Amino acid sequence: MSHSALHVALTNRCPACGVGSLYRGILTLADRCSQCGLSFAAHDSGDGPAFFAITLLGFVIVGFATWLEFAFRPPIWLTLLAATLLLFALTPVCLRFFKSYLLALQFKHHRLQQEEDI
Ligand SMILES: [Zn+2]
């Protein structure tokens, strides 16, 4: 049974069994699922996760900085510091989400299995 791409992206679990973790570090994919043995070696999302994260976080961070500036009129260094901290906090979360989502889509469309057969 495969899980939906959104479920995989939100839980960072294997798209095949839904139990094994996709990652062995913050952003490093595991070689294979610890539960069912599905290989993640064929997964290659390229720059996809970075593109989607930059696009989404650009809107979020600029929107946050604009809101902060107009709502509270803090010193500019405080706005930049707050926006930078928010960026550092959200970047790994977004990258993991989109990386997992793209991996789940590749699994759904049988790309992971096809690469293993070659
Ligand atoms: Zn698995």
C-alpha cells in the first residue's frame, strides 16, 4: 500500500510502508527504508525542492518583514534579524517537505522501482 504524497511529505516516512524514515540526517536521505528495504538511491529531485522552498519562503519572509515593519516600526536591524531567524527556522522544514513530496511522486509513478531494475 502506498501513501499519498502529502502524507509522505508531512510525516517524512517511506512512501511504500509509511513506517521507515526517509532521512538519516536533517536533509540527507537514507539509502533505503529501514522497515521495508525500499531503495531511495534512485531518487533525484534535482533543484526541485530548493526552487519550491525559495519561491514559498520568499513570499512568507518578505510578507513577514513587511508586516513587522508596518505594524511595529522596529529598527531595521531588528526586522532583518527577525526575518533572517525565521528564514533559518523555516528553510529545513520546507526543504524536507518538498524533497519528501517529490520522492513520493517519483515512487507513485514507479520511477524508484524502474531505476532499481536497470
Ligand atoms: Zn518502507
